[in-house]
Amino acid sequence: MLTATIVIICILTVLLILIVLIQNSKGGGLAGEFGGLGSNQLMGVKKTTDLLEQITWGLGIGVMVLSLASYIMVDRNQTGVINSINVDRAQQQTLPTTAPAPVPATGAASPAASGAAPSQAVPGAATPGASTSALTPQK
């Protein structure tokens, strides 16, 4: 029932938008294009602006009433209950146990591991701030 109400609200909203676009504004609007700029007739109706205004008010009131009705129809008794298959599967599934990560060997692979000072770094390793560029000549 709630879904049907929301669909009807959407249809009424689209109709309301179309009716507002057709209405005759200060500059003419689309209603003047159908019946000519001099006359105010649209498909044989002389008082088009009155009819479109009444339709606009009716659709606006209908959207408001159905919006309030959909608010009343919403079930507020459900407190944090989510009906989803994925939620049920996640609650039933257990996490696998993992083994602790291995401790790295204390070899001389890095200066920090061997206790060497940064000035005694491994030869050939890049030192910070010593970048070479194609624009600067190398000595």
C-alpha cells in the first residue's frame, strides 16, 4: 500500500510540473503557443488559465495529502530490524581464525635492522635530497 501511494505521489508530481510549465506566465508561456498569442484558448476552452490554476491547486493539495498519508502508513514499531538476506547470512557466518604474523628476521638487510646510523647506509642506496635531473649536469 505504501509503495502504491509513493507511485501515485510521483505521478501527481510529474503532472504538476507539466501543468505549471503549460500555464500562462507574464511573458506568454506554452499556453499561448497552442492557441495563438492573441487569444487565450487551448483546445476550445476560453478560460484556460482558470482551469489550469484549479488543476494546479488540486494536484498540489493531492500531493500534500498523499505525503501526509504515507507518513501515517509507515510502520514505526520496528526498532532497528532490517529484513535482508545478506544481514542474516552475515550474522550466521563465523570469522575464520588467523595465525599470528611471522616476525621478520634480524638480518643485515636494512640499516635500521642492523642498528647502523643513517649516515652509514648501504652503498648505492638513494639518499634523501640527492635527486638528479636531466637539466642539471652530472659531475
